Amino acid sequence: EARGSDLGLPEPRTGAMEDLEVIRKLAQGGQGLTLLVRHKDDAATAVLKQCKCDNISAANDALREAKVLQRLKHENIVSYTDVFLHEDGQYLVVCTLMEYCERGDLGR
């Protein structure tokens, strides 16, 4: 069985999901789930976007997109703070941590 590093993917970070406590679900759609989470070590809140990927190609695409978004820096753009892989049964889940905007999104 091929590992993530053999395929050009980072190894899943052990403990990354275990370091977060889910507060509540914010949204769910065709590409995944968005959760409000709290870091267990410092109680800081963040948003966790989980994108379930059926295969390595889809995981690579989602990782590429997340890495591009992570590089964007502007006061009017939500900050993407971390990107990591999580294994969930048969799926690779690309997890993106981003700042939580307490006042909601522009659609509200």
C-alpha cells in the first residue's frame, strides 16, 4: 500500500484532530463539512473545513487549493492557518483550519 509521502502528499499529522474539540456544525454540503472548533491547548476558536476525498487525485487537488488559500493575506480575506490530512475510514480528509468570523459571512 502506498503512503502519502510516496505519492507526493504530506503524511497525515497524528493528533491534529485530537487537538481540536468540536463546538458545533456550521454547514454541510456536497464537498464536505464545516465545523466550529476549539483548540484544546489554548481554547482559541477556529473554523475547520473538512473535504472528504475518494482518491489521491482528489486529495491532491484539495490540498493544492487549500495551500493557495493559505498564502492569501489581506485584511478582508479570512486567514487560513493550517492544512492537514486526516484519515476517516476509506476517505482521506483534507482539513483546513481558518479564522472564525463571529459576525457571520457576507450573505447574512
